[in-house]
Amino acid sequence: MLKALLAMAGVMTLAMALHDGLRAQAPAPRADMPPVDPVRANLDPERLTAATALLRRFVDEGTVAGAVAAVSRRGTLGYFEAVGVQDLATRTPMRADTLFRIYSMTKPITAVAVMMLHERGAFRLDDPVQQYLPQFADVRVSEGETLRAPSRPITVRDLLLHTSGLSHRTSELYRTRAVRSRADTLPQFITKIVQAPLMEDPGTRFRYSEATTVLGRLIEVWTKQPFDAFLSREVLTPLKMSATRFWVPADARARLATVYTNAAGGLEPVEIETVPFTERPALLEGAVGLVSTVPDFLRFAQMLLNGGELDGVRLLKAETAREIVQNGLTPAQLATRGGGMGWGLANVSVVPAGGEYGWDGTAGTIFWNDPVSGTAIVLMTQSSPANPGRIREGFKAAVQAAVR
């Protein structure tokens, strides 16, 4: 079972040794943890060696500094590997409690918190956002050189499905207007985002956006609590995701992996943010703000696979948990997304045909859940760009080949 192994990332330091200065050996289970059991998880141990070999090759070739990955199958931990290092200068090995900037993998956690409040009657999905954040009554749509009122108000459902007309934090519009700054508070962020024009009318198309950070502010309005306090008490603590938070305190900084980019001379460290994750940000971003570990996020992924429950703790009703990982886009909206991929209320990308879902992050993290086989996969690196050499696709294919 995952319960004993993944209860708290802080007590999960695994004995690791470096091989050839970069390659980490398989983590040795401690006495208080059940061993990784691929056979019991119905995973082929020999085929799993290809997944590990792939990760080690990416490290040896200097594509990534290191990686941590885990796979569960129907609640049994069938694979856990940590290869390479957190930091090339210190040579600190990757391990179970290594912290990663998970960026957009924050979105599903925020969405689950939102849907928990929906179950409690705090709002209806088709409520106008301006009902709770009056500033949204003033949003306008950009139409050539002019601005006009939107055809209808933005709803909470629009925010969850990214059909609101809002744009992405890296868009030229938002960067020019400095809409998103980790130095701003959530209320300041809301003031800025409503002053920028919408890209199109709400409900018109799928456009990946800052909508999930707006949802974080809505959680504060609905609960009359700071977003991080609610998230900690209602989601992270019940799931025993003890290492997941909005910033890395001084006593945990040695566990934070460095983000690297590929340069002419090899891997070079890069700081993506002006307010780094080692400082407490003013902006608690529901879209991209959390740091986490592989064991922590595997617990979250397993909760979704279990239909909203883990180790006797239920966050969502089973019917809600099933609904939010299905495609929620209309056919017209789905056509604007492209690639044949849907999008769910849980802020996950959905394969409409098979029901597989998951999402990734700007700095090299990703998870996949397959409800049919009961498989959860989490892979974390710290890399910009996020998927060098298509490491994600290669690792996923190697794991899927081991599923029996």
C-alpha cells in the first residue's frame, strides 16, 4: 500500500549513493517503508529497467541533471527511482524528499479545492465570477482597436475550463501590462487582470490562462480565509502532503532542486522568477505557485484515481471525482484546443477516447493517471525548457510497456 511509504515526504529520505559522480543507484527502502513491489503491482520488473535506463541516459548525456519518478498500480507502489543530482555544484543526489517547482501541476490541486467548496454549496458552476469579485463586471473584450462588453459574464465553470477569455501569464499582453508578479497580492492581481482586455468572449474557445489564480482568490472570498491556509488545512494536510507549499523555508532549501537549461557549454542554472521560490511570495498562485515532491504528488494523483479518497480520507464525492477528470469542453471549444485532447474541470488534459488524464509544469514536472489500468505516473525534473529530448514521452512509453 502507498499509505506507509508516502505518508510524509519529510520522513522519506532514501539512502542514495552516486555512481560516476552523476548516476544515482536505486533508492534502498527503509525499515519503516514497504519495499517497492513491481510484481504485486502487476508491472514487469525487467521492462521497468528500460524506464530507469532512459532516465540515467538523459543524466549521463547531460540533458537533465537528475530526475525522480514513481509509479503506482491500483494503490501499490510498483516503481520508485531517483537518478542524478539536485544540483551540479554541490552534487547533492536526487532523493525522495527533493523539492521541485511544479508550476502548472498546482492547477489540479487548486481545482480540487474549488470542487470541494462546490460540493459544500459555496457556489454554482455557472455563477458569474462578478457575483463574488465585482471587479469582473468591468472586463472588456478586445476587438481590433476598440473594446466592448463581453457577450456574457465569465462564470466559475469558464475559469475551470479555461474558456474565460483571459490570457496566459507569458502572453505579450500580460507581460506588457505586468499583470502577473509574484510581488503582488492576490487582490492586486485581480485588479490588474480585469484591466487587461479579454482575448475573446467567454465560452468561445479554450485558451490556457491565469484563470486558476483567479480561482485561488475566489477560494479566499468563499471561505474568508487566506488561500494557502485553506489549501493546507483542507487538501494538503488531509492527504499528508507535508512537503507541498508555496515557498521553501530556510531549513528545506538544501532539498530544492536547481533548474537547468541546456547551453553551449552544457547545463547552466537558470532562475525563472524574479521572486524565487526560496522567498515567501506575496502572490499565492493557484495556477503555478506550489513546490512539491514526487511522493507528495503521487498521493494526490492516487486520490483522484481512487475517486476522491485516499487512506480513508475523502476529499470529493466519487461522482464529483469522476466528473472532473472527464472532458468538459463543448465540441466547438474542443476544436479550438486542437490535438484531439480534452480538458477537465480538475484542470487536467484528458484523452477523450481512453479517459487517461494528467498535466505538467513549466520547469519539467508531469503526472499521468490511467483509470483503465489503475496506473499513476509521476516524473519530476527541473529543466527549462520543460521537456528536453522528449524525456516525458520516452519515460511514459517505457512504463506503459511494463504494465501487465
